[in-house]
Amino acid sequence: MRLVDSHSHFDAPGFDADRNAALARARAAGVDVQVVPAVDAAGWPKLKAVCAESPGLHPAYGLHPMYLAEHRPEHLRELRDWIEREQPTAVGECGLDHFVEGLDADAQQFYFDAQLQLAREFDLPVIVHARRAVDAVIASIRKIGGLRGVVHSFSGSAEQATQLYKLGFLLGIGGPVTYDRANRLRGIVATMPLGQLLLETDAPDQPDSGHRGERNEPAYLTKVLEVVAELRGASPEDVAAATTANAERLFGLSIS
């Protein structure tokens, strides 16, 4: 089986001490490809360097809403230059976060809409963060139009999942689905179209239930695969093949 970790922050400082070893573990687990989204402009050069060092690591450049204090309007101009020059896999991570206190909603919306417009301009998929903000994200996607992408770590409703699917957006499913208490998410994953599903870790965050309290890493994507397959009554091989094909199609990857 070949797997794609559709959302891994493999450039994070938490991997600086053993990045090569973590990469080897991922490949041994069948995770040959990772999409690595950015969080702020200061991190773009390191992200570029990390992805350039190893085949199978694909960068995305963007401005994450949780790092709002780090963003400046001029970073959007710089982002456009980076996209034009580097031709990344996607725009992101970007989006809206209405969970964390103190993040100005209007400022978040400004940066999110601008990045959606860049994704449309360059015909790139967008990697979206939507925490307690799925309806607002859907409204923004509809407003800009002509977009495709993934809402990572999806935590919305079945109705919202359907709306996103109709808009050309896939759902990123990771560690949270492995917890027994995640009843709503598990129900959605069990019945959603397989063509809408991407697997992810969000490493080094959001570990699965078997690694609670530990650093997450791409090698652990196999646990997510096992749970998703079990929920759907499908074989891990079939889910792996389908989600890899979904990632290839969305991100324009050539894996096989």
C-alpha cells in the first residue's frame, strides 16, 4: 500500500532532531508522500528547504489563521511571488478559527479571502483550516468561486460535508477519528463518498488514540487508515488506493 499524508507539518521544530529517522519510519509504513502546508511567512524558506531535501515532500504556502499576530498585509504580496516562483502543490494552510479567543474575525476573513483569490488565480487547490467556522468557510468558498481543495481535520456536520463536496472540496480525516468518543465524525466517515476522503496526520499535532500525549508523526497514518476502513466495512487496501488517488487528483501529484 502507498499512502499520502495530505496534511503534515513536517517542517516543524519538533522534527528537527530526528527528521530523517521520522521520514524513514513513514516510508517503512508506506507513507511515501506528504503534503506540507505552511503557517506563516517567516517559515516559508525552511519549509522549502525541508521539502527540497527529500522526494515525496510537497510544500504548500500560506498564512494560518492561528498565527494572525505574525501576518502583515505585505505578506500577501510576498505569497503571490512565492506561488508564482515556486509553483507549490497548494495554497495553505489558511482559513478561519473561531475557537481560539483573541483572534480578530475580520482580520482572519481578510487574509482568508485574499488567499482564496490567489488559489483561484493560480488554479491551485487550497488547504483550509476551519475550527468552529465551517459555515463561514463555506460562505467564503461560495463567494470567491472557482475553487477546489480540502478542509483539513474536518469537524463539521454531515450536511456541511455534503455542501463542501458539491463545492469541490474534500475532507481531511486524521487522529480524531480514532477516538471512540468522536461519534459524529465516525458516522460521517462511515457514510461519506470515498471520493471525498483524504487521510492526514497533522503531525506533530493531533495524535491518534494509540499515541495520546505523544508527538504525532506521518508513520502513524496507518492507524487512521485502519479505523477508517473498519468504519466503512472496507479493506485497508481499498481505502488506501482510493485516498491516494484522491490526493493525486486534487494536488496534481504523480505517485504511481
